[in-house]
Amino acid sequence: MTQNAESELASCSFCGKSQLEVQSLIEGGCSRGGHKHCVFICNECVTFCAQVIAETADNTKVVHKH
């Protein structure tokens, strides 16, 4: 792969892994025009975020029960 092609690969805006290193990327923020303004999140970071949110929600539920 050429250096130009490598620089054009999308990568996760959170962990930095390229699209070749993860199963999938979700694209967002592109409505501002052009690929340069897009942000991406990979399936691994989505899973991690869901775990953090679930743990936070569990802790919040415990706090509200007291």
C-alpha cells in the first residue's frame, strides 16, 4: 500500500485504529462537508463505551435506591 493510500484510510477518532484493524467503523459528523470533517468510532470503542454506560447506570441505580 502506498503512503498516500495509508493516509486516506479512515481510523477511529477515539483509539486511532485504522479501518483495517477493526471489524467496523461508524461514521459521523460528515454533514459539515467533506471527508476531513468526519469522525469515526470503531466497534471496539462502541463496546467499551456501552460497558462504561452500563456500569455508570448500575451505580446510579444503586445510589438512587439509598
